[in-house]
Amino acid sequence: MAVVHRTTMTPGKLELLTSWLPTRPWYVPTGAAPALSVAGGFRLDDPEGEVGMEFMVVTDASGDRPVTYHVPLAYRGAPLDGSGDDGRAALVGTSEHGVLGTRWIYDGAGDPVLVAQLLALLHGRAQPQAQSETDTPDPSVTRHGAEGPSPAPTGPGTVAEGEDGTVVTVPTDSGPSALTLVRVLRPSAPDPARICVTAPWRLPDGTEHRAPFAFLDV
């Protein structure tokens, strides 16, 4: 069970993302530094209790119209084991947590624990948790799509970034699985040809929207 601590992080998550987001190929440039606010999100639990996992939604209001991003983050007490170029590429930054000390914060696409738990969620084997409450399921996060085999990852995934999002190809015991992380969120309905997870977010004007955050092609 992940414990949500009521404490500080220095630098804060939004501060780190302000620098990191413009380096991504799917970021929509506005000609100004991002002006970020938290718009929603949820968490997943690490069965081993070591890695914090937050599927964070942030809205950038620096342009003519707000743009909303899905940024899954993995929080670790030490660098990823064997972090080479892939691990460094996934690192968003480090921060001092008021309770836990130094945390290494990774883009979730490059963290094998987060990817494994997201696959478990897509296959109905993990329960989404509230973003800001300990041990509280989040019923607003829903799975869609046909039932099927529930493969287990057998190694780290290969990450491919593009303008339309991030694809993580994960080796599993039943063959490779292509997991797509939606990065720029736009209101949309689930595609019945895909297994997906949908969740809501709220814009600065108070309107609430919903869309797939991640999906697998059936």
C-alpha cells in the first residue's frame, strides 16, 4: 500500500516538469515557459512497496488555449538499477522529500515497475488508487475492452517517443506487448478495438473531461 505523505518536495513536481516537458517531442510549444497546474491523476501501488507511482495530469496555460498532459511519474529512493543512457533519459529530476529524503523521479515510461503495474491495471489485475489519499480506491478510473490473456513482463521495455505519445514495447511470457501512453489529453471515448484505461481531469475553468490515458491494441 502506497502512503501519501502530507509534506513538501524541493524542488516541487511542477517545478521539475516546467523544465522537463519542453524537452519532450510530444510537448506543444507556446513560445513561453510552461505555466502548469495539477488537473487530476491517480496512483498505483507497488506490490513490493518500494516505488511510488503517480499518473499525473497537468495543464499548461502559457499559450492561447490550455494544453493538458498525462505524465506518469515513478518515485524511487535510489537511482534505477543499472541506469545507463535509458535510465538517464527517463530521469525527470531529483527532489528532497520532507519525510523520505532524496527521491529520484522518473518518467514512468522508463520505469519497469510502473510499466508492469500499468499492464496489470489494463488486464484487470491492479486497482487504481486516489491521487491524494492513502489506501483509497479511485472508482473514476475505469478499464475498457475485451477480456484476454494477462501476460507478465519478462524484462524492461523499449521506449519510443513521438509527437503523438509514447510506445513502450514490453517483452512478456506470451510475446511482446505494445503499450501506448497518451501524452496530450483531449476529450474522447474509448476505442472498442483497444484495451484502455480512462480517467477524468479538470481544466482551470472548472470543466471536467475524460479520455483514455493508456491503451493496448487487441
